[in-house]
Amino acid sequence: MQPTGTEREASTTGERKALIVVNRRGTGGRRSLDRAIHQLEDAGLDVSVTFSRDPSDIPALVRQLAPAADLVIIGGGDGTISAALPAVLAAGKPLGILPMGNANDLARTLGLPDSLPEAAAIIAAGRKRRIDLGTVNGRPFLNVASLGLSVEIARRLTPQRKQRWRLLAYLGCAWEAFHRQRSFQARIRCAGETHELRCLQVCVGNGRYYGGGMAIVDDAAIDDGRLDCFALPKVPHWRLLVLAPALRRGAHRPLPDILSLHGEAIEIETDPPMAVNVDGEVVETTPARFGILPKALVVYGS
């Protein structure tokens, strides 16, 4: 029987071997990384650390080095963790996270602290849980996949802007994107119903947070066995400003302007075809078929 919820690692004889792979590019928190590593070592873990200057190398590093480890720890942001996900799944090892990005939405979803030593303490204590994964066109993802405004934001959110402005970069890019984004026709199928509308943005979430702390919906959880979807129709600028607080909190279901859905499978077609942002990286296109893999990954979290 698969365990559910938060659990503690069973005690074992001998040291647990921890592989840490750190994205050196576009990450923060380097000063406290050493303290986090020492904390893991003090807890009895046999730690091996590998640094990568090119995030695209991280999946290959995980595939190469994970078989010799008992757990895999990724140091980086949401995009780094998402890129490493297929390799982590193939290795079949629990995933630990040292949040070193700018948004750290997955860490926020999992209730992890921003402090690297505090995040390391959760791993050292062996506090694990099983979480769901979403899929889009067969590709697994952790948090949120979206199209429309989010893709335009991602294209504007260069590493240089993130490094200089941190979370303020998301707000600036969002404002720029809204003034340039054109609406598109979307057909969304969920729970046996089809909805057609003109949209500025469509989001499908497995986790809870995205875009620097926005909630996909206010009761979303990364282990609830469902996908949550909302579609933002074309609205005047003033109306978006009115809707923005509710959208940030995920409190949009009562609003007549917003289409809000949830289910185990969602299909989205658009005219014209649209790029899809998956956990912060633009890697898919519509038509997009979304599914859920319940309790598919063991992670360290609260």
C-alpha cells in the first residue's frame, strides 16, 4: 500500500547518500548553501555535491549520478526542478529541494522555508510526503502549465531581469505583457463539458502557487488528485485591475468573469495554436491534453 500524507523516513543503519545538484546560473542563496550542506552532513548524510553552469545539463547529471544515491536534492528555481523531474522519476529516488530561484513557487506549495539551512533541516529530518504530478501531452510537471499572458511574461523575463529585480521583475513583465497580449479563441473540455471563449490567459494547475506567489485556486493542493483550471477572458484594463487581487489569492470561482474548472483530465485547443509555459519554461504547444498522476513522487516537505 502506498503511504500518503506527511511521513518520516525510517531509520536505517549506515549513512544515507545524498546527491545534490546545484544550478549555478540564475539562482540566489549561494552564501547560505554551504551552511545547508554542512547541516545535512551533521545529520549523518553522506553528501555529494555537483554544480552545473548550464541548467540543460542537470537531467543528464541526475541520470548519471542518482543510481548511487538514496535521495536527490536539487538546488535551483522552479524551472531547474521541473527540468530535472523526468530524470528524478526515472531514478526512483525521493526529491529534496533547496529553493534558490526567484519565485520558488514549488517550495511555497510544499511549505518549504526560503532559508536554505531551514529547507535542509526538513530533508535531514526525513520528513517526506507523496505528491501528485500533472502531465501535459505526456510531459510531467509539478506546479502549473499556462498559455497566453504567462508565455509572453516568460519570454520577457530574462535571467538578467530576474537577477536584478527579483520578484519585481515578474510584476514589470506582467504589465508589459498585458498591454501587448492579444486574445485568442479557446475550447476547453473538462468533466464532460466543453467551454468556448476568447481568452487572455488559461492556467492548469497541479500545485497551488505560480507566478511568484499567485494561487491557482484558493483550495488547491499538490496531493488532492485533481487538476484546477481557470480561464481569464478578454477584459478592459480597468476590469483586470479589479480582478487582480482575487486572481492572486485564487479567490476567483464566484466571479462571473472567470471560468473555473477542475477534474482529472482537461483538453485545450486554441485558434491559433499557442505555446504552453510549463513550470516557467515554454516547452509545449496546443492542442494540450492534461492529466494527473496521483501520489507519483516522494518529496521532502512539511
